[in-house]
Amino acid sequence: MKEEQIQKTSASSASSAVKENISPLGYPTNLFTGQPSFQRVNETIGSVVLRDRQPRPWWIGFIIAFTLLMILFLAISWLLIRGVGVWGINIPVAWGYAIVNFVWWIGIAHAGTFISAILLLMFQHWRTAINRFSEAMTLFAIACAGMFPLLHLGRPWVFYWLFPYPDTMKMWPQFRSPLVWDVFAVGTYFTVSLLFWYLGLVPDLATVRDRARKKWQKIFYGVLALGWRNSAAHWQRHQIAYLLLAALATPLVLSVHSVVSLDFSVAQLPGWHSTIFPPYFVAGAIYSGFAMVITIVIPVRKIYRLESLITLRHFNNMANVMLVTGLIVAYGYFIEAFMSWYSGDIFEQYMMTNRAFGPYGWIFWLLMLVNVLIPQALWSARVRRNLIALFLVALSINLGMWLERFVIVITSLHRDFVPSSWGMFFPTIWDWATLFGSVGLFLTLLFLFIRFLPMIAISETRELVAEPEKAMTL
Amino acid sequence: MNKADDVFGLAAEFESHIDLLRAAEKSYEQGYRKMDAYTPFPIEGLAEALGKRNRVPLMAFIGGIIGGAGAYYMMWYANVVSYPINIGGRPLHSWPAFIPITFELTVLCAGLTAFFGSLGSCGLPKPYHPMFNLTEFERASQDRFFLCIEAHDAIFEPTKTREFLQGLNPVRVTEVPK
């Protein structure tokens, strides 16, 4: 029976090679046909990190990212010296940019998990080219996200008070509070994403270790590869653990942003107190995450000439996911407005009027433009396959999702029940420095990742070479 | 038996995963047990053909249960027994509010056990292993497939085992020094 299967395999691979020059996955012929195909994979993906010189665009990008990172360090230092008063926050708007940025970043993280875990469980082999990259993106986005609530604590050096441990004050965290749930949700999300990413990397690190010729590279990749020997027993346990981590990460996609949304909806504030929040936040998270993947992958693909691995099909699929989740988000906006009218509650109704026509009204309408109207262009297959157009739409969504969190956090807080406690929020230069600085942190980590770690899963690509019928599963 | 003490085993090198899978099945039929295969990507059924067992799912399951039960117990103890606060007369043991963290810690502990369980059951991290002495072994992570029958196998016999491996149609059979 095994023989039969094997023969079928080789037969199908031969026929697919004859039938078409390009596999349905979109891989070019030079990777899948011809004799030394493993060699090609190893050389194209496995040697990128061993190169001495990086292309000029890498250096330009890294220098810009690193400059922004220095701005972040400056902003954080000033914050630690003077306190959170350097930001524009006040009473009533106690949650300013820190929380807007936190929710924005954590949302961006979600696409990575979605691509790598959910698509793995669904045996969507097309994910191979982008999964490692998006996992890395997840990790760095969570790192950026986690930074904001910590800085917002006011005294970040006592952040460990958030954890339950028997302390000398004889106090425990209030486990009924969504803010404490958040600590566990984000902490778990980061840890599981890190384990998932690293476990997937170990065999590829071993490949790089075995290809390394310089001493420092041998030591660096040798240590990171943990002595991986590619043995059948290793692979067996590795594969099952990888699948298990994927299965565990999948519910996290739903739970993390649900918990984040509960930070808002458990409060009684008009504009926050809403049952639609968890599903609408999760859809928004995936929406913004895919937008960020597209924003980053389009230039990286161009610079590193990965056109043969990351194809228009990937972009088309990602654009479709954005279209669907974008419609869910638009539905969320509509239901929020409808429910505030339908509730008959004067505060809810005022909140909605104020959101659209109050002092921050222009932000609401800008949000509608960039997050609802412009993404409708994705209905067109020509836009989905035109990288410049897609890049612009993705940028628009990145901005839109940030504005959405601004609208939710700031316009809800600034006018609540009692007019005497109303106020306005104006960001200071340090708010902006921290926001753009966090982009610098994200990009710096991403550039270092591209430089030092294989950004496309080598062993999974080899698997596709050896068993081309897997590449046909789409 | 004249098992040389300085030999770890005999390694046969194959060009494709199909040859290797066939060789692994034949070796197991022959009665060899202490052996392992080295391949550049996971091959379905190979570990099973070699008789390797896998307890990672069970470990992760137990880890998850301990994490979930531990989390719930921790919250119950902290908010009901050790530090009870009466908020508007609401019940102290408000279990729905304890569910999110119970869920998160279940996932966290299951994930940690899956990760460390899989590495631990492979004996990793392990910087040195005799297999690395094999010339061309670095191709196991690139484009070659190896089957190594280890010298401490009950029916290992340097010449006979070599003949047996030669019969499986490998590229070459090489001795792996310890």
C-alpha cells in the first residue's frame, strides 16, 4: 500500500511538472522542476542570512527604524524623569495615546497568528512563504503593545505588582477586573507566540548552522539550533508540538482581543459599554493585522526579490481576508450607531452625536473614509493584484484602525455623563514621539530579524519541493 | 560479539525520502530497534516505521489541566479566602469573572509543556552528538536522507549490518565514530 502511495506521488509530481510551468501555489518552475531543487531552496532562502553585505535598501530602512527607536528611548527617558504628565492625558481623558497605541499594536499582532496557526490547521500550504514573517511580526507587535500599558502605569518599575505573588503587603490582584485579565491574556499571547515561532525556527536554524562557514555564524546559529539533528524522532515530536501550539494559539486570536475589548465594555461609559465589542474588536484586529503584513511584505518582497515565493496569489488571498473583516468592522460601526439610537438612552444618543459632530467629529469622518470607504476598492480583483494600489489601501487601513481606537478611547472619555466633568485631549510632542518611536522599535526588530534569521520556512519549502502535491492542495 | 567501542553506528545515505522510508521499514522488519533517520524535512510515517513513540500530546494535556485548575484555585484562594473584598454585596466566589484567566493559563501551561516536552523528549538542547562526526552529515539538514543503525542495538554486527544496509540501495554506507 505504501508502494502504491509512493508511486502515485511521483506520478503526480511528474505530471504536474509537465502540465504547467507554474504550480498552483505560484512557485516558479525553477524551484519545482529540474534536478537540484532542494539545493535551490537552500541557496535561495538558507543563504540570505549568511551573506556579508546587505542590500542598500536594508541599510536605509534600518537606519530610519533605528533613528525612530532612539526617539522612543528619548521619549521614554523623559517620561520616566517627569512622569505621565508629559503626555496629553488628563481627567477625564486618562487613557490617551498609550491605550490607543496598545490596542492598535495588539490588533496588528493578530494577523500573524491567524496566518500561521489557523492556516496551518486548515492545511493551507500557501502560507509557507509568509508564515514565519508574520509570526515575527506578531511577536514584535506584541512587544510594542505590551510596552504601552506598562509605561501608562506611571511607575513602570513596579509592574510586577500586577502578578499574583504572596507579597509583604498581603494583597492580591483583583481577578474580577478586565485589566488584570489583560495582563494574563497579553502575557500568554506573547509567550505562546514566542514558543511557536522559535519551535518553527529550530530546524531552519540547524540548516543555517550547517551551511555557515564563518566561526561566529557557526557558534551563533549552533547555539540557537539547540543541537537539532533532523532525526525522525525530533521531527515527530517537533511536528506534533508545532501543531499543538498552533491549536493553542488559535483560540488566543479570539480571546486576546476579546479581553482587550472587555477593558472597555465592562466599564459603564457611553461608547464603551457595548456587547458588540468582542467580535468587532477581533475582526478589526485581523483586519489591521493583514493590512500591516501587506504594508511590510510588499517592499520586502521587492527588495529581496522574493517574487517567486510570495506571489500575487498570496496578496489576493490576504486582500480577500481584509475585505471580509473590513465589512465586519463596518457592520460594527453601524450597529454601534444604531444601538445608541435604539437604546433610547440620552447619554448613549449624545455620545453618538458628539462622536460624529462634536469637536473630534472630523476624526470620525476621516475614519469612515479610510477604514470603510477606501477598502471597498478591494472588491476589484484588479486592485487586489495591483501592488501599488493594494499598498495604498493597506496604508489607509493601518491609519483607519488607529483612528478607530482614537475615536473609541478619546471621544468616549472626553464627554461622559456630567457636563461639568467634560474636557478635551490634545496630544503632546511626547505622545507623538512614543507612537512613532514604537514604530521604530517594531521596524528595528523586523530588520534585525530579516538580517539574522531565515524569514521563509526552509524545511517547509523543502517539503513542498519533495511532495509537490501538497503545494497543489489549494 | 565484537562490537567496536569507538563506533556509534553505521549510517546509510539515501537520495530521496521514498528510498529512506522503504529502508526504515525493512530495517524494522529485520529486527533493528536502536536506529534513527535524519531528514531535511518531516516525513510522514517515518518515525512510526522506526518504532518511535511520542508522548508530547499527553504531556501537553496534563500541563493544560494543571494550568487551568491551578489558575482557578489561585483566584479563588486570593479573592475569596486570603483577601476578600465586599463590593456592593456581590458574591465573593464570582466564578464567571474567573474564567478568562483560567482559560489563559490553561493555554499557557499547555503551550509551555508542549514546547519543553518536545525538546526534552528529544534530549535537546544537546550541543554534541556522535552523528555530527559523520562526514556530510550537514546535508541531512539540506538535501540528503540518512538512516543510522546504532552499535548498541541488540542484533548489531559490524559486517552483517553493513551488508544489510548495502542491500537497501543507498548512496553509501559510512561508519559513524563515537
